[in-house]
Amino acid sequence: MYARSSVGNRSKSKVSSVLPSPKPARELALSDCSDVRALRGFFSNVAAPSRSTQALRVTLEWQERIPLESDRLQRNVNLPMVTSVRGTSPAPSAFQASTGESGEPTSRRKLNPSPQAIAPGVLTGLLELPPEITRDIAGRIGPRSRIALANASAQLRPQLTHELQAATIIGRDVPLVGASQEANQAFGAVLLGIGELPVYLRGEALAALGGKINALPPTSRTGRFDNVLGAIGQLPAEHRSGRLATLGRQIHVLPEADQTAQFDSMLGAIGQLPAKHRSGPLATLGNVIWSLPEPDQTAHFDSMLGVIAQLPGEHRSDPLAKLCDQIHALPEADRTARFDGMLGVIAQLSAEHRSDPLAKLCDQIHALPEADRTARFDSGFGAIEQLPVEHRSGPFDTLGNVIWTLPEADRTARFDSVFGAIGQLPAEHRSDPLDTLGHHIWHLPEADRTARFDSVFDATGELPPEHRSDPVATLSDRIWTLPEADRTARFESVFGAIGQLPAEHRRNALARLGSRIYSQPEADRTAQFDSMLDAIGQLPAEHRRNPLIQLCHQIEDLPEADQRARIHGIACVITQLPAGHRSIPKAVLEQAQARIRAAAIKKFYRTLKGFFRTLLNGCH
């Protein structure tokens, strides 16, 4: 496949004399697309490249242009068996390390396909290069790829000793911490092993171990938490962020008396990170304020807010959003003031970074004292309107979802305000907030529902067809909340709108509309049932099952004279379903038939009982 230089051939002969047996080229692949880019950069800088390096460079360029699909990777790229440094037994693979599994032969595992991987033959070509070039390449690629390369090159195996130790700790030793009867001692032993690794390899192992604090006896957790926190502090500052975030998630499993102190220790450790690396662990820490003792929650909420305010503006959004989520956990008397403070801090963000924290903040309106909710709803609405129009959909969706928590007298006006604002969004951004408003129509005063139903229905018709399905389905499910005199006309309108959807988008809406036939005036039910059955028959066969199931549940609510014929009609449609889709609707139909028969028998005996009572009374 590749042109070979004489130097490359000599190198290969030396390697083959050491290797127990070379792996087939099809089993060798580099695991990360970043390795593709690293090698391309290396080969582009090689002076006077040999034919081997030229061939490899061409292959890498070809490989980076052509994505590998998942099924091709599963067929052609196996995770290679890693021969241990001593050559006696296979060591855990990096894949096992990342999943926390061990004990299964690596040759049976498939590599979790990445979006891009180097063609299998490239590794074979790498082995033909001079050893010094191969070692240089090994320094530029990730540990998984180095393990794959060392599987074919004995000269690289000594460089992988520490990688294999790290993989062993993560894949074999960390999982035992939770299963061991002496969990605390096992934890300490693993921590000691991690300390013997080079600093650059400790991060993943510490993250895996830190996530096991909850498996320890409660009396041991705080001490081990401090041990892991100290070990993380020895990592290079730019490598601590993710490990601190993992450890922060364990604060809630510590004894309650220790949680506040450990929270403060974490906050101090985060403060030592470069500013651009603080966002992730701050978001995690903000998300566990609920677990602190109640007297400490508000003060630590305020401390977190102060620390977040010191981040670069573009890094504040995520931790602010997580902190907003904790307002409901604060003492009720402190919530409104923190809501207002958060709104002010969010307003200082650049416009494109406000959307997510605003949505999270608006979601907390339900947790405020009832007397404060309407004013904060209006404040949130005003803040959302200051966003770029393409960023408003999510916050308006959230705001629509808390209308039901307002005093009843305030709901209709706020419904109308949000509905009007949704109309200003680009058409493709309106579907979700319209869906939410449609869902909450039943929380409005009954006299206001029909007009708002019609408004949302008309607005749904202005959406692109592929965006209408969810709001139409929700409206289908809310017809029963309207005054009875208004239901039939709205049923027909929604049914017509469903027929205008693309066929593949009708299933859910038909199922939800069919499930509400019982709420229609009795005189209209049979005709609506028949229309629904015809519409279901026009769906693709694989989409008919769920709507049919819902329709089966409605047979009992039809006039008695119409039930037998509808049972027969549904039974015929069920026989046209794919074989694997028939059993459930058939069972539901049989259950409906059984209930109808039982009701008929009960009615017969009731009639017979009345007849005999009348007869006996006549005899007396």
C-alpha cells in the first residue's frame, strides 16, 4: 500500500524481531481526530520527506476529508489488545479506563467510534519510519493512540508504562472502592497509587476516585474529600477545573456538619484557578447550595454571586444559570431580594449571554411569595424583550410556563402579553412558546379560554408546516377545558389542521385528539370517531398503532347502538398494521369489548330486577 524507504525497512526488521506477533493492520487505528491533525502538522514540517512520509501525508489528508460512518468503524476498527510492558498479560485498555470496566478481553470490544479516525493502514506506515521520528510522533498524539501504536512498536512500549498504570488504576482499582468491605482503606490505597503517577496523568484518575466519595462510610467521607481536594491542588492549575467540578458534586453526601466548611474549601480552590477555568466548577458548586444547612444557604448564595461577578463576562452565563436554579432552596423571606439581585447581574451580561440565565431565573417565579410574583413576572418580561429577537424564544417559553402560578386575576393579561411578544419572533422560533401557552389555557378563567384557544390556534397556522405538530397536539389535548358549547367547533378545526400537517407529523396529534372524544357532546361523538378512524387509516402503517389505541379507549363512550360497528371497523384496521404492531391495540380492543359486554349484562340484570319488582308489586 505504501512506498517503503530503506531506512523504514531496516526499522521494521528490528521491531519485528522484538514483537511476539504483529497485529493485523485492520486492528490498528488512532482514536482521536485531533491526532489526525497533529500528524498532518508534523508531516507538513518534515524536511525532505521520504516516500513513506509523503504517502502517509497523502493518506492523512484523504482521511481528514472523508468522514467514517459509525457502521464502518464498527466493522473495520477494533480497539487493539495492549500487550503489557512485561509481555505477560493484556493490560486494561484506555477504553476500559474511560468506562470504568475491566476483565473482558479487549479483542471483543469495539472502539467507541469517533467522528473521524486515521485509516488503519496509517499505523502500519508509521512503523516504517525511522525510530526517532516515530518517537517524536508518539509525543504528539493522545494516550489511546499511543497505546495502539505501542501494540505494534516495542520501541514505544517503555514510554507507555505510566499510561498503562493510569489505565489500570481507573479501570481496575477505582471500581473496587465501592465494592470493598474495607472501602476507606481501598480508597487510600488507590489515592496512594495515583500519587505515584506523573502529575500530568493524575487528573482522570482523581476525577474517577473523587466521584466515589459517596461509596465510603459517612464517617470517612470528609477526610477523603479533603485528601482528593489536596491532590487536585497539586495538578497544574489549568488541569484542575473538571476535577474540582466532579468533586463538588459530592458535597451533598458529606455529613451535614461538614458541608459548609468543605463548600468554602472548594470555593477557595476555585479562586486559585485562572479566571477562564472557573466557570465549570463554580456552576457545579452553585448547584449544591440546596444541600447546605439552611442558615448558611443565603450567605453562600451571595458569596457565589460575588465570585461569579468577577469572572470575564463571557464566562458568567452558565454559573449564573445554575445559581438561579437555587433560589427556591433559600429561606422564603430571602428569595425575592435574590431574584431582584440576579436580574441586575444578568442585565450586565452581553445580550447574547443573557438568555439561559434569564430563563432559569423566570422559572423561579413560582417559588416567590405569591404577592411578589406578578411584579417579578413583569420584570422578567421586560428583560426578555431587551434580548436580541433570536434569543427570546426559550425565556418566553419559560415565562409562559409560570403563568399558572400567578394570582388568577393577573393570568389573562400576562397570557396576552406573552402571546403578543411571541408573534414578534421569527416564525421558526415560535413553536415551543406557543405550545406552552396552549398547554396552560386551562389555567385561565373559563370565560377567557375559548378566545385564547382560537388565538393560539390561528398563530399555529402561521408556522412552517414542520413546526406545527407539537402546538396542534397540545391544543387537541386542551379542547376538553373549553365550555361544552364551544368544543365541537374547535374539535373540527383542530382535526382539519392535523390533516394539513405532513403525514409523518400527524400521529401524536391524532392520538391526543382521539383521546378526548369522550368530552364531546354525545350526539357528535360517533361522527368524530369515524372521521378519526379514516384519518388514522391514511397514516403510514407504522404510525397507526398509538392513535388506534387511544381510539379503542373511546368506544365505550359512544352511543350503544354505534359501538358494535365501530369495534368491527377498528378490528379491520388493526389487521392492516405491521405484524409487530398489532398485539397492543388488539388487546386494548378486547378489553373494551369485555367492558362493554359486562356493562350490557349488568344493564340486563338491572332491567330484569326492575321487571320482577314491578311484577311482585302488581301481585300484592
